[in-house]
Amino acid sequence: MFSFALGLALLAGSQNPYGPLEGLRILKPADTQNYPSTPAPTGATILFDGKSTDAFKHRDGKTPIGWKVTEDGFLEVTGGKGGDIVTKEKFSEPLHLHVEFRVPYMPKASGQGRGNSGVYLQGRYEVQVLDSYGLDSKDNDCGGIYGVAKPLENACKAPTVWQAYDIFFTPPAFKDGKKESEGVITVKQNGVVIHDKQKITKDNTTSGLGGNPAEGGPILLQDHGNPVQYRNIWIVKKSNASAKVSDAGIPKEGPRYDAPQTGNGQNAFNLDLTDLDADGNPRKILRERVMPREEPLLGRFRDRFRRR
Ligand code: MG
């Protein structure tokens, strides 16, 4: 009986998408360290603080939000049943969006089926969320602006490890219905600039809300069927007097991002790199085996029909 129970426990453990990274080749120790959480500046619009999903609604505006808030206060996609969620507020001005996320470890999945979600500006322009750890990133990989631009470099941490996007977005400008300037986006992933004043050359990326690009839109978080988790989501709008956002979308003042400070004043990336799980226990990292990162033919075939 005991061995049966143990077997069940082991089975359950092996299915935990936020469990040990068994079989994954870790490129450098920092990749397994959570990126430090950045508190919202005073006056920011709080979209998710670990407690309430009140800032969001279902994409269709009617169905209740199917995403769950975990015991740890994380907002988790519920495997295709929850649907995309959008903020109730629509945004039409330059802004700084801060989003913390982590992707599940899905070694048996591949390509676009591995930890897929996404953050859409104005519901139209997707900054991809995906497990693209260790890959030569394309525009549909994590950090890519889907269908527009690949990230300048792959700044991804390993799956299950907390990451952050700081997205500085200036919407396209229109006059008399004619576009006068493209939208512009700068993105930092874990403090690394992965897009630098990138022009958005499309009016809607795959699976976005579409609509009139001259009008504002919500922040959309994508349900792509994988249990991606989010925490600590906030926005500073240009009109917010307490935190300045320049016309180019780069804050002139505000919290530091490049070198997050810890309690002892050291750069967190120079510390002894011990990753902790949600309970504060050291995360088990196995480095002996290398997980194949090539996409199997079947996976590529399947992904062709679920690209987004
Ligand atoms: Mg996506």
C-alpha cells in the first residue's frame, strides 16, 4: 500500500508543470533564479496584485473569467477553458506595462505548444509568452512581437522561473483616419532590452482583437491552453503625474530595472544563485541530461494549425 501511495505521489510529482526541471540543460545558473519582483510605483494602475481579477473580464465580455488565482496569489491560465482575458479599461495613450510571468515545464510538448500565452497591447499587438529557453529566438518565440520582430536577444529564463516584461508602448497616431505614425514599442525582458523603439508594422497580430487601430484597446492576456502563470501586473500611463513616461515610451524616472537590488545591496545576479520554489525550498536542478530542443516533425505539423 505504501509503495502504491508513493508511486501515486511520484506520478503526481512528475506531472507538476512547476516541478523540478529534470532533463533540462541549464545554460547558466542565473537562468534558474527568479527575476526580482518590481513593486508598482505610486499612482500606477494595478491590474493584478495577487488577490483580485476585478480589473479583467472575459474576452467576449460575458463569460465569467475561468482563470484561477492560486493559493500563492498567482493568476493561472486554466488550460483552454478560461479563454483570453482583457482589462475592463481601454488604453489609448503611451504607457509602461509591467508584467511578471512564468511558463510551465512541458518537456513533452514542442514549439508553440510549450508554455504559450501572450500579452497584447490594445488587444492587438502580441508580445509572445512561451518557453523559448535556449532557442535562437524568432518573432513567434518568447519576447517576440508576433509576426513583427524577433527579440534582439534571447533573454529567457528557464521554464518555471519568474520573469518580467517591462513594455513601453506608444500607440500609432492617426489624423482624419489616416495613419501618421506607427506604434512604437520598447521591451525589457528581465532587465534586458529585447526591442528598442521597434515600429509595429501591423494593425493586428495573430488572434488579436482587431478593430479600429486609431482607437484604444485593453491589455489582453492569452489563453493558449497551457498553465502559464502571472503575478504583479501594473500600468503607468503617460498622463499619470507620479511616474513620467517620455514620448518615446522610455521612463525618465522611476524604479530601476537593470540591476535589481537585494537586501544586502548587491546586484541580485552576482549572488550565490540558489533558486527557490514557491515554498522557499531550493529547487532541484538536474543537469546531467540534455533535453532535445528540436521540434519533432509531428509537433511542427500540429503547430502549423495552432500558430498564434
Ligand atoms: Mg501566444
